[in-house]
Amino acid sequence: MNKILTTPHNFWEKYQEKQRILENYRKKAIKEKIPVLKPEAGSFISFFCWLKKPKSILEIGCGCGYS
């Protein structure tokens, strides 16, 4: 069955809340002069991981928690 058709009814609300939280982290990082990825780069990494379906992912961060 197509996963798009079986997504929870509140998917959009959860997505918007996640985006608001990430945007707040991004703004805080910029204000404090902490380098962060642009949203487009994050989307590319997310898409690439979805495409390749790795068994594990190692993220090494040293910023403010935005990723």
C-alpha cells in the first residue's frame, strides 16, 4: 500500500511544529554566530539518507543542536 495514503491525519501539524522548532534553533545559532547548514543542505542530506537507507548514521555536531 502507498505510504503517502496511510500517513497519520496530523502529519502536517507535526511537520509544521518541527519546522518551527528547527527555525528557532537556526535563528539562535545565527545570532550567536554559530555556523549551521542551510535548510536546503539539510533537506539534501535527509533525502540522500532516505534514498540510500543506511543501517546507521553518525552525526558529529559541535554547534547548538540544529540539524
